Amino acid sequence: MSKRRYMVALGIVVAAAAILLFLFRVSVDQAVVMRMVSFEESEPNSQVVWKDQESVRTFEYAIRFGKKMAGKVDIAAPPYSVTLGKKTYYLWISDQTERGSFMKAEDITAGKLYTIKKSYTKKLQALLKQAYPEGYSKPTGEIPEERNIDLPALEGGLEPNPPSESPTPAAEGLPSPYTESPAPVPDLPSTSPNAEAESFAPAYLDASSFTEEERPLIKLINLRITYMHESKWDEFLDLYTDSARKAREGSGSFNGFTITSINVVENISIREQKSLFEAVVQVEETRNNGDAGSTMYVFQKGKEKGAAWRIADVD
């Protein structure tokens, strides 16, 4: 009897080991990344190839363990594409991103978006920043010089060759986010800009242009813009859900920046989940440091009486 139990236990251990090996296998030998101008067009000479196992594993695990978002999204063009084997994914990530996002190339029409775990987002940020030191934080319209390089061992300290000093002309037809002039927002705290942003006035969304159901979400976005502009950390944290706030409390204060233009680019999605309500607002925005791109706000509200909307994530 004991021998039978031993064989059963051994079988379970072997099966568990096989499952773990399957989940954490690395099935490709390289990761190929390109900066994108649109869903169909990549920046010229922007290809970077990773062949070391650790970097390839980072890209593959980030995709493999991504979490599918509910509903269908219509999102702006991605800053990057990554090809693993025969499959290509569009990647949304920057140095300000807490959680990266990706979409399978074949899912553009379906609008299926996946979020990347924070740990893998940080690893991808480090790899991309090292591969694109002059273009990692730039708007899509600024195209880096020669980037068709091979990075066999980034962890060994190899750096890509620096670009030549002669600038590459910006490509025609690059996406240019709609710029909305700064508009006054009712019931917002008085503005006291920080030293870096004092010459910039923050831009806000006009709440009157939205439905009564959507306005609380717009007010939260506008308040977040104000508190970032004024570097008010405590007030900034109060806009978030309890779990999101706790995750940010350990990071200390931050250097504020100013949103100089912002526009909602897709219909606002508000859905009822099992235990709460969830909303998604997709915007295009520009910052005072020149960064421009797409930002996704995720909001949550409990179903109990008197519950209020709070920010769950900003990506």
C-alpha cells in the first residue's frame, strides 16, 4: 500500500515538474524589436535583435504571462513591435509605464489587449532603454539614426553603437495627437506649478462634453493632472483605489510634470463586473518634456451604496 502511495506521489511530482517546465520553457532563440510609426509601418533602421537567453526569456515570459483585458479596445499605434519566432506582437511601453500592454498582430480587428506584469514591465523598460538610449522616451515622430544592430549579450554590458550626429529627417505621415487647448476646470485646486513646469499651463478635459455617468471619471483625470503639475503626492495618492495606493506609497514622492494637451480618443467603456464597476478611458496626451503618446486609465467603483470611482491603474 505504501509503495502504491509512493508511486502516486512520484507521479504527481513528475507531472508538476513537467507542467512547470512547459510553462517556463523558452521556445525561441531570439527576440526582434522594431520601433513603429503605425500598425503597418516601422521606423527605418530601428531593428534590434536580442539573442542571449536571459533577454529572450524576458520578452517571452512578458508575453506568455500577460493578462487579457476585458472588452474590446481601439488603441493608438504602438511604439514597438516584438517578434518571437513566427509570431509578432505590438508593444505599448515607456519609461513612465507601470504596466506595459501588448496585442497579438492578428488581433488588431478584434481589439484584444493584454497587460504585462509589473516585474516584466521593468525588465523590458531596462532592455529597451539600453537598446534605444537616444529614442526611448521620445515621441514616435522623432526617428533615431541607424539602429539595425545585434545585441547578443546585453547583460554583459555591451552597448549599441551610438548614432551619427547628422539627424534623420522625420518620416511623413506620422501620427500627430489632437491637441486640445487648456481649459478651465471647475472645483480644482489653485495651480502652483513646480519650478520645471512653471512656464507650462496644464491642459484639462472639458467635463461638460461628457455624459453625467462619465463626468466623475473625467474629474479624476483632471485632478490627477493638477496634482502631478503641483507635485502634490498625498492628494495624488487619494485618487487611487486602496490596492493601487498601497502599491505606490512605498515609492516616495515624485517630480511632477505637466500635461500640455489631452484628448479622449475612443468611446469611454463602463462595464459591470461581478463585484464592482470598471471603466476604461483611452486618451492621447503630451507632456511638458515633449513626450507624447497614448495613456489608458482604468477606474473601479464598488457596488455598495455611496461608493465612488477611483483610479485602479494608468498605463
